[in-house]
Amino acid sequence: MLKSRVGYSINPDDIVTGLETAKKSLKGLNDVKINFLYTSTNNDIKKVIKGIREVTDTPIIGCTSSSGVIIPDGYLTNENGFAAMLSLNDFNMNVGVACHEAGKDPRAVGRKVAISAVQAAGSSRAPAYFYMVASPKEEEDYLMGIQDVIGRVPMFGGSAADNNVDGDWKIICNEEVISDGVAVAFFYTDNEIITKYTGLYNETNNIGLITEVKDKRTLVTIDEVSALKKYAHWINENPSNLKGKDLLMTSVTRPLGIKDPLGNLTVIRHPMYGNDMGTRTVTDDTITLGNNVIPKTAIIQLEATEDELASAPLTVLKDLKKEIYTDPAAYILIHDAARMMIIKDKIEEITKQIVKEARGIPFIMPFTFGEYGYDEHSANICGGLMLSFTAIGKN
């Protein structure tokens, strides 16, 4: 039977932070198979890991979380650093953890990390489920490489984040701390694992055809009109107010989305930067997105109020609980960081709601720059401004 526990610390000494976190998360657990670790960008993470290693040599995976993390004891944040860790204990579970730094061919990197994770688990077959964490850059390519090796195994996860989109994010994998790359945890288990993956945005009637894309993530034109001008028209804004990083937070309540082929899932494409090419052509004003898009597909303008964003975590957790048949032993609740920034003044109330709804089940909620998952019969997909909430059953 699976057991779990959460530990944390805000001690100013990073080694002590790791030591205190591990002692709390491992208390009463004697067969830990995986530790999900989330820290601040202000921590010396290698020292945190050193402290953890004074307590346990079991696998560690995770990343930096934007501004804080929600755990059963509340919203954990500290300007000098924080660490929180969820440990899973189960005699019958086996987990293989592996990572790889970015390279010239991200799909090949994905294949390598998948093979390494299978080997780390001492297995020769595909896992039942997997977790992925990557830098916010080439997530789709890593995923394709992983699936080249193991097939369409269901997944959950999210991209590493920092506090101000400065590129200070880190991926954590055992003793490794990397800025650019990917890490995975492959689960070999009969335990039920269920993910609820959604943005809970409302669809508008603003729909267009993607007619030009550059380098997978630069949306050049919609309906052969410059993407930024089209988007600005949809949301009734002046394109000049959406240049550079000004687009990033403006678009949180009014993002773009694409539907999976079955129509079960609308995956969010977060407009990140408004680009002025300066050539005075139809393609002058482009949008850099947080994830890939392809030409000749429809894209939809979505919307949600701040109150709707604030109520979404509780709604999704309730929906997740309805979908797991066995008693849950742990929740890993991956929440987008930009959404959190918009509703940060409501974070204490959101925390109270989640703690109450979890009903004593250990959980951890980091804030990421991208989220991964699936819904019903959709394929595994990477998106942004989404919630990837996962429940792991006791047996």
C-alpha cells in the first residue's frame, strides 16, 4: 500500500534546508521510491540536495517553482529560499529517474533519457505512467523522443519556472541540477494514477486559421493577417500595447487555444511576447507562444476572469477525486505560474480550499511555466496556463 508524506523548510542554510525537508518527508516511511522536490531559484540547490542525501539516497526529481509552493501546512514562500518535497513509499512500486541536458537534437535527447530511465528502474519494458520536467523551450520534442522509446504511456508534469521569466529556472534530478534539458520519472506500478489536465477557460467566437508559423512557436499570421494585430482586434486592444513582455500578463485572462483532434481537450497556447519585425509587411507583428503550433489548424481566443482562475484549482481537484476509483494516497497538483501571478492576492484563500478538499491526503502544488498531460482519449500534450493535477492511489 502506497504511503506519502510532505516535508519542507525555509532555513537560511541550504544544507540544513535539505536536511530538515528530508527528515519531515521521510518520517515513518521505510521504502521510499521517489521524492518530488521543488525549491526556490534563490536556493543553492546542490547544497539542498547535499542535505537531503544526509538522510536518504532514494531518487529525487523536480524543479524550481515560481515564488512558492502550496503544501498541507499552507502556502510556503520565502525571499531567501524554500524547499518542499513529497515522498512516495510503496514496496511494490519501482521508479526509474533519469535526466539529460539539452542538445542539438531534442528528440534524440528524449530517446536517450527514456532509455536511461528504463535502465535506472532495472526494467526492459515501458512504464505504466511517467512524469516529465523540462526547461520551457523544447518540451514537445523531448516528449516525442520519449514516446519513440516507450509508446503512448500516460504522463503528467510541468516545466521549470522562476519568479520573473528571467531564465533562472532549474531542473532537479538526483544529484544533477541543470538549466536546460529534461528529466523523467518512470513509474512501474499497479497503483492507479489519474491526471486531470485542463485550463478551464471559456471559448469565445474569435476563431481563425493559422496561416504562417516560424520555428514552431512564433505565430506569424492568422487568416493571413499579422497575428498580433488579429489578436489585438479580438481582445479590443491596441497592438502597440502588446509589444514585448507587455503581452505576457495581459494574455493570461485572454489566451489562445487549440483543440485536440477528438475535441475533448482545448490546449492553451500562451501568448508570451509581441514581436515587431520592423519591415512594414503583413507579417510585421508576430506572437511568440509558449508552445508549438502548426499551420492550417484553427486557433481560438479564450477567456477567464480572475475569479474563475482563482476557483479553478478547487474545481479541478474535485473533478480529479471523482475520477480515481481507489483511495488516493497523494496528489501532485501542478499549477501554471502566470495564472498564479494574476491571482496572487487570493493565494491564501485558494490554499485553504485545497487543504480542506485534500482531506488530509499529502499533496504538493508547484507553480510551473508549462504543464503536461492528457484528457480522456487524447494524446499526451504540452501546454501553458493549465492545471495538471494527478492523484496516485493507495493500491
